[in-house]
Amino acid sequence: MKLSAFLVVTIFALTLVACGKPTAPESASSEGYGTTHEGKPAEGRNELQE
């Protein structure tokens, strides 16, 4: 029982190390919200509703 618990904890720790920290941007800004990756206004179903 102790050996299986140790293995589970070890695998969990290795998983956390392998994944690293989240890759989300550090600061969220709404500056480019509603634009394409090229900075142009979105068209069609992706267009912002006003």
C-alpha cells in the first residue's frame, strides 16, 4: 500500500514538473478584442454585437 501511494505521488509530481506553469498571458487586455490575428475588425459570425 505504501509503495503504490509513493508511486502515485511520484508520478503526480513528475507530471507537474513536465507541464510547467500555465501559458496564459500574464496581463489580460481588451485592446485587441473583436479583431483578427492581423488586427482587422472581425466579420460575419465573429463580429462584435453592439
